[in-house]
Amino acid sequence: MPIPFITVCTVSRPLFSPVLVYFLFILFLLPHGHHGAQANSYKNKEINIGVIIDVNSRIGKEEQTAMEIAAQNEAPKGRSVSLHFLDSDRDPQQVASAAENLIKEKKLIAIIGMHSWQKTALVADVGNRTQVPVLSFASLAITSPTIQLRWPLLIRMANEGSAQVKCIADIVRACNWRRVIVIYEEDAYGGDSGMSALLAEALQNIGVEIECRLVLPSFSSVSNAEGLVQEELVKLENETLSRVFIVLQTSLTMVTNLFREAKKLRLVGGETESAWIIPDSITNMLDSIDKSIISSMNGTIGIKTLYSNHNKEYVKFEKRFRASRSEEENSKPGIYALRAYDSIKIITRAIKSSSDDSSSLLKNILSDSFSGLSGEIRFEGKMLSQNPKFKIVKVDGEKSNELDIWTPDNNGGVKNTNTKEKAWPGLDKVPKGWAMPSKAKPMRIAVPAHARFKEFVEDMNRNNSNGEIFRGFSIEIFHKVMEQLKYTDNLQYIFESKNGSYDDLVELVHNKTYDAVVGDITILSKRSKDVEFTQPYTESGLTMVVPAKSKESPWMFMKPFTRGVWLLVAFILIYTMFIVWFLEHPSNPEFKGSLKDQIVTAMWFAFCSLFFAHRERIYNHLTRVVIAVWLFLVFVLTASYTANLSSMLTIQSMEPSVTSMESLKSNNLTVGYDKGAFVGKYLEEMHNFSSTNIKEIDSEEKYIKEFESKGISAAFLEAPYAKVFLHKYCKGYIADTSHTATYRFGGFGFAFQKGSPFAREFSEGILRLSEKGDLKILENDLTPPNECSMNVSSDETRSLGLKSFWGLCLISFSTSTICFLLSLIHLIKNYQRYEEANRGSVTPSGSVWDKAARIAMYFYDKEMGLSRAQSSSELSLVMIQS
């Protein structure tokens, strides 16, 4: 069937002249060839432009009206513009054939239109053969570098789709949605112009998963589009949990059916937790479609090409546009109408200075730059070069409200221009984008059926088939978080007891059998790849629990003080002994005798003073000061030593029977771990334990039996389990905590499906509990104070160190030194008087060392003289002579 074309709107400024008729007659007589440049004259008063659009669609009608207005407004002075419309709602091959016929019959200088890339490519081939430039409205996801080589006369009056895809990805990221559903309508060739692949890459870069792709057939290819859309949406509702729907390239008729059926299923609407995002191809039509269609999109977020609607040129155009379409309910021009107007304007501007060939026209179009109704018109690489800007709007009832403006130059982010709103731009509430549990379809939560430590999870209703009653630390955390998030009344869920290992429980969430797992689930990197974990509510690490043995030592009497204290006390004792000897032996007969006797006397005096048992009489007042301070120091040291030693002997010190993993492996000893936990495989793979030496233990009571029967030499438990175990059995067992700090894990948390918003919200609830101190209170309730917790101590804290005594020792040392210096000064003065009395027999002063030697000899001679005195009178005489 031949393609009909319609010629409309031939507008001229001057009257039709006979010269033009003659000129056209001459052109008609010229031979026709395959090159349009030879047949078409760019100097004719009538400018013939071909337009290929869907004249029956809403967009096509708007474009037609806009082009007719442009043909009247933008025609060069003294010339007219004739538009020849060709209906594009046909097979692309037929459209291309009709376009070629139209070029030959109407002597077209250019062709405008085509929103489909398939039709654009075929018409561009026609343009190559006939040397007629082609302006296309079709947008590509990514521009191939071969386009300009293959179609040199093709100009794209559109931007790449990558900017729009980036904008969609930024909206998804700003709203914290982690899983989405993509919907698009395939074209006649089963494609989507590459938009879905581009979107998938953009979402992958921000960690968002596409849960499902709903590919709708072309609307014209199905007889019952309404029933098909309803069936597909029901499948999505039953088989997916994500409620974030991203609609890509889709016709208006298909979108209308899509939202109508979605509204029936309560998948769209401001009161739901669903979120819909529509592209600019749909949002740009919101200004011109019926209000009944807009109302079915309530709550939808749309991307709309940004343009100015306040300048004089736009206001004038809008007035004429509305007047031409006054019969319609909503006749406001959209971006398609504005771009159609600009496409006519750019050709009429370029033809003013064009010579009689297509290359000149093409060059003038590409080099032109002006501010049009749709924005800045400038070409680079034969496509619009300006960075697209988008308005982000939200459909509210029968209208759309602007939320924000997105531009590519704000680092790919969404900039909130409305600072009064707390939520992301202008939204009072961000939809969760997730299927909310209901009574008919509650959230199914798996709980470990056989938790090894009942303090964390315990099934209290094993005899009841419902299995819904659980208690324990982990369950208590879950309920506390529910209260924090105010979910107690509106979040429907059921607990189900499940057997199997913890990895099996995580897999049940991964394969979507369950929505979550609540319990003592350790956060591991391997598990995090399959599920979404919450913030940990308790720390975790590997702890080695072993039988304890008494820590007895023959050197226990040395433990009350550290080595530093003992060395300091020995130094002060020797120093004090020297000072006492120095001060006393000039006047005290008990410190006289041979050098050996003097040393023994001084040592005996110092040792006895430790027990306040010295009997030697003190003659020197300075010595009494030194001894008083020394005895006070001895009193403090003795009291501290006695108290600390008594404490050590009262509280029995324990130490691990096994101190390292290496000793377990080298001695080929057997170790135990919780059945179903990851620890067994972890010990085998990461620490090279033999599988034959690793035993599964299915309850904490069996750990005791295995230890007592020597079935295992050590138990490797996660830190929270070890804390509970040692709280019960602290007298016989002890933990080697060095492994806890070295081998740490993610802690205990709850597992949800990937993309679930509940994981993020529960994480916030756990953090609130921690910040308020409620989490610490629950941890303390897990291990209430008992005899074990009261006897916790360590060797380092029991042994008294230098910090306890250095001040008192400094006082004793300083006092002894001062007394020593005073006595030494008195001795030097006596020596000087001795020199003056015996000046004739004394050698003149020499060096300092010689003088010191004479003082020492004087001291020695005086002492020898004193030692020969037998009576107190003789002793007094010697002192006078000196």
C-alpha cells in the first residue's frame, strides 16, 4: 500500500509572481537524476521541507502545529515555507520509499522528523543518495563513531540518552533504593535503543540490582494490551519484592495502560510504598495529556527536559499554540513541540546564506548557534552539544510539581534547591520501594531451631506446631529495634524455627524462601555477598577456651612487688646503710673497728631496721633524721607487701593449660566448636587444623563432658559465646583472649534479602539502642554479676609497681643526701681549721684531686686517732686538737 503524504501550510510573504512560475517550469524541464542537489534549488522562493511524523499521535499533532507556526514566523523575507507531512506510522522500509518519492516530487531541501532510529537510518540512506540533509529527533543511548561516516548528511536534533540514564541512577541512589524493576516497550525490531543496557551499567556502578526486566511487546503488535499488562504486573507482584519501577522507552498508549492496571493492583499511588520513575519521553507529555491519565500516575517521579517558559518568544508561541488547539483540555506545548519549532527555524536560518547545494546548507546548519524555544541550539559531531538539564517532578493528583533540577556538572548528584524540606528534594516521605508485609502475606523470618547457647536464641514452643514463641538476647534485640522503629503494630511478620547450619539459614534468605533470619548470625564477608546484614549488635572474635590450672610458684613471695620496686628498695637500703655509717662512725663506738667490722655492723643495722629490731645506739642528730624517714618508708613497704601477698594467697591464680594454637597442632590434640557454625571450616582452612582433630559439639553441657573425658583439649568459641560459657564455668576454665583480638569477625547481626530497606532501618535502630545505652544494659543482663565476675583479676594489676612508691623513695633519698652533705660540709670546715693550725707542716695546695686526697687522709687519720682513744676524756682531747 503506498504511503500517503499530506502537503499543508504553504505560507508566503509577497504575492505569487510570474517569474517564479517561469523558473519552476524551467526546473521541471531539467533532467532528473539521483542527486537531489541538481534537482532542488535553494534559491527558490518556495522552500520545500519534508516532515516525517506520526500525524495521528499526540506528539505528532503537537509537532505539526508547532512546525506550521514556525513556517509562518520564521520564513525568510520574500520567501515561503511549504511543509510536506508524511505519516511515519508504517513499516520503516515503506517510510523510506515514500520519503524518496516525496523528495523527487516536491524538490525537498531537507527532511525533519523520525523518533525511531530504524526509520532514521533508512531515511538517512535516502538522504545520502539524493543529497538531502536529514534532521532526526531520534535519541541514541550511545553514539557510535561510525554514524558520521555512514550518514554524512544526518543531523540529530537530540542528545544522547546517557545523561537521562545518569539522572535516573542518581535519583535511585538519593532515595537509597537497592533493588529495582525495569519496564520498557520493545520496538518493531525487538530492541530498546540500548537504554536498558546503559541503565544496568549505571545502576551497577552504584551497587543497585535489577531484580526483574519487564519487556512489553509493541502496542500495535498485540490485540489485548490491557490484559497482557495486567497479567505481567500480577506476576511482578507475586514474584518480586522490589517496588521501584523504572519505565524506559514506552509509547504513550502503552504507558496509559500500564499505569491504569498498576493503579488497579495498588502498585502506584501516593499512599503506597511503591516508587515509579518515568523518562523525559513520557514526562514531557504530562503538560499536554488528559488529566485522567495523569491522575493514574499519582506519586510518580518524572524526568523532564528543562527549558525556559518565561521569555517573550515562548509566551508568544504558547499563545498561538493554545489558540490552534483550543478544543483540547490541556493544550500547553511540550518539549517535542518546541524542538519541532526550532528544527524549522534552524533550516530557514541556514538557507538564507546557502549556495545551491546541500553541502552548503549542511555547513550552515552545523555552524549556526542560537537560543531557541527548547534551549540553546548548537551542534557538535552533528548532534546537539549542550549538556541536557532535567527538572525532576512528582505527579500530584492531576498535575506535576517540580522537586529539583538535575545537571551533569554537579558531580552526578541531585542538588536540592528546596532547603525547607528535610527529606530528599521536596518529598515529605521517600517510598521504601519494597513490598510491605501484610496479614495476607507477612514477612517470614527464620530463627535457628537448635542454637547452641540458649541465652541468645531459645525456642520456647517446640511442642507447638506454630513455633512462634522465642526468647533470648538476639530476640530481645529484635523486639527493641521494632519498638524504636515503631513497627510493632503495622509490620506483619512470623517467626519460623528452621533446622540446619547458619550457612543454610543465610541461603534460605538468598534464594528468597525467607525474608530474613533473626538470631546469633555472624557477619562474614562470604555471607555478605548473598544477603544484606544489619549493623552488628555485638562484637565477635575467635576465643580459645581451655581447662584452667593453678598458677603456683616457689617465687610467690616476690610477686607483691614488681622487679622495679625490688631494685629500688635494694638501692635505697644500700644508700641508707652508707649514709648511716658515714654519719655515725666518727662518734659512735659501735661503728668502729676494722673495715670488715664496720661493713658488717652497717649491714646488720640496715637489715634489722626493716623489722624495727636494730639495737645500736644513735649519737648523731642527722642520723636520727635519716633513720626516721627510712623507718616510715619501711613501714609503708611492709604494710603494702603484707596486704598484697595475703590477697594473692587468698585468691587462687589460674592459668591456661594450653597457651597457643601451635601447641595444639604440634601435639595433635583435638579441639571442639559449635555444631553448624563456620568455625570448624575456618580452623581447617585458615589455621591448617586436621579435620580429624576437629569435633562438633551440639550444646554447652557437652563441652564440659568432653573436657572432663579428655575428648577435647580446647574449645574455639566466638567471643559472645565464650563470655557466656566462662560466666557459668569460670572456676574450671579460662580463655586465651589473644586470639579474640587477632581473629575478629563482623559480629552478630540480622540478615535480610539484598536490597531490602529493612536492613538499613534495623541498622539505624541498633545504633539508636547503642547510643542510648540500652544495648549495654541488655548485654549486662546476659551475664549478671556472680562469684566468677567478682574474682576477676590479673597479675599485672596485683603486683605493685614503681608508681606506688617512687614519691616516698624520693623523699628518703633526698633526706639522706641532704644529711650527708651537711656532715660533709662540717668535715671540710674542720679540715680547714686543722690546716691553719698546722700550716708549717702542710704541703701547699695543689690540684682538686690532691686536696680531696688530703681530706680523705685527714678523715682516716682522725678516725684512726679516735679508735685509739680508750676513754671519753681522751676522745674529747682528740676532738679539740682536730
